[in-house]
Amino acid sequence: MIRRDRYLEMLTGLRDKNLIKVLTGIRRCGKSTVMQMFRDYLMEDGVTSSQIIFLNFEDFENNKWLNDLEGLYYYIINQLDLSKKCYVFLDEVQQVKEFERLVDGLYVKPNIDVYVTGSNAYLLSSELGTLLTGRYISIHILPFSFKEYVSAFDDKSRIDLLFNRFLENGGMPGTLEIQDDFIEKYLLDVYNNILHKDIMVRNRWHKENNFENIVKFMLDAVGSSLSSNNIAGVLKNEGYKISHHTVENYLQALTESYLFYKVPRYDIKGKNILRTLEKYYAVDLGFKQALLGKSHKTDFGHDLENIVYLELLRRNRQVYIGKADRVEMDFAVMTNSGDWEYIQVAWTAKEESTFRREMRPFELIKDFNRRILLTTDVEPVTTYKGIQKRNIIDWLLEDKEKA
């Protein structure tokens, strides 16, 4: 089992704090495993089985509780020794009807520390968000980072080949448990599960219409500036009938299910967030190959951007697309200390013309914040006018204390 130390550190730091811990993230990204690891940590620390209850509401044996809120509440209470600190883990809790009341009832009970998971943003936009405002903290779980991915392999002599595999297959945990021939089918099954359980049911849609066309368009356009109007326009030109209002609904559903993340633009000089031409990045590049096919021609530079964006999220950064005059910076990032850093991403910058193009946005910014150019070029870290050029694999594998 691959340890997910960053998430475990968050949970141990929040242990016994008077907050509901809400683990969110796309289906099959490892939320349940993270909770199980934390449960194991508690038991190693001396917590007994009479102080812990773990319920997964996608298990058939727990179906009887989905519509029996009162019965479920008393079942949980009766399993615990409430004379001691107890820990309640509710996996995929959104399956339970009126789960908000259940979570609230457990939260106010003395000596109970509550942990829940859910597979879409509705978990926090529902009554849970309003009923428990100020009483919960959200921990967002992503698929494996490259560093976690590498830890799954005994042979680490060719990190470059592992990176190519990661770039192609993504980091969904289930892909490491099956042969390569079945990865595409596995990811398609995960996608269809999300589509039907988190998107169609949540939005009360009965027909998919152009939904898959939108998904494929966005996977092909990761790292490109998009709007509902230009997406609708492209699809109309290809013969599909769709309005920009429908596209807006689809985009919202895709972000609520965590299949995509919307990244706003930030005017570095004006120091304000812009509300136009956001970019969207996929939660995992494996879905790109699964839905578009291996023969699809891809933009490797934009795929690298996608990997960098997800890694910045894992490092708890606030991430924006930077704008300096009329030139775009791939990422303007607010660090945990409140400072800014600027990041450009390119597959290679060995050619002088490419290097100059990537340097241009940095040169337009007149402050003294950290600047990094990430590429796949294999060479030592170099500095040009205060701008670091670094190998992306080294950056992904570095210790978080240095990140």
C-alpha cells in the first residue's frame, strides 16, 4: 500500500480538533484508502476497536441504512465506548438520505471525532455547507503524485521511463493494480461511473446529449483558454446543436464531479483576478488517452502544464493563470507564506527561440518574486537573470520542505 504522507500529516494534525474532517475528491482517487491509513495509525497509537467505526456506504451490506437515518445514528452510537474519545469514519456519506443531519448529530455528541468522504463538490455545496458553516474543514484528495507513483515500483533505475508512463496512464491508484492492456478500460469504467452516479443523478439529466463531446473537447484543450461561448461555437461548426447555456451547465457538472478544475486568470500588474478566459485542467491525464484514444495527437507541453497544476494543488498553493500586459504566464502561484512565484512550463527550451519566448513573460514582471521555468531538458539547474530553469522530474520529486 502506497503511503500518502501529505494527507496523513493533515489528518494527524487535525486529530481531535473540534471540526468535521471532510475528504473530497474524484471517485477512485484513494479517499477511502487515506481514511483507512489514518484509522490504522490511530489503532497503532493505542485506540481500540470499541472507539472506532468505519462505514462505507457503497458497500452492499450498508444499503439498509441509506434511508434509515435514525436507525443508522443509533447503530453508530451503540457501537462505541463513549467514555473515551471515539472516531467515526463515514465513506461516501452522500449516499445516505439527509446525511447532513446525521453528520451534525454525531458532531455535537461529546467524545466523537467525525471524518467523512464524498465524491463531488455537492457534498459541500449542499446543506452540509450551510448547516455546519465554520465547523468543518475540507481536505481535497487527488490521484497519486509522481513521487507517490514512483514509490510503487521496485526498479527506479529509469525514472524517465516511469515519467513517460505516468504522463500516459495518469496516477489513478487502480491503474497500478492491473496490466497495462486493461488500464484504458478501467479508466473508461471509472469515467462512466462518475458520469452516471455523480453527474446524471445529481443534475437529474436523463440524456447525455453532447456531454461526452464536451468532455473530449476539454481533454483535448487542457491548458487552453476556454469559455462556454467558444466551446459551443466550435461544436456548432462541427454540426452539433448546443447552446452556451447548456455548455455552462456541463462545465459546472464537470468541476463539481472533480473531473476538471477551473483556473482563473490573475493580472499580475493590476493585482486583481480576471473573470474571462479561464483554463481547465483534467484531474488525471489517464482519462485523456482513455477517451481520446492512443492515436490521438496530443500537445505534450499542455500535458506538462496539467501535471504541474495538480502538483501545485497538492502543495496547497493558490494557483492562477498569470497575465502580464498582453503576455500570458502559465502559472502565478501564491505560496503558503503569502508570497508569489511565477512558473512557465515547456516540453523543451533548448532552442534559442523557444527559450526567449518562455523568458518573455518573466521579463515583463518587475517585482522580485521567485521565477521558475520547468522543462524535460536533462541538465543541471541553471539561472538566467534570476530565473531558474529546472528539470520537471527533479521538481516533482523534490522534498516538500524545499518546494
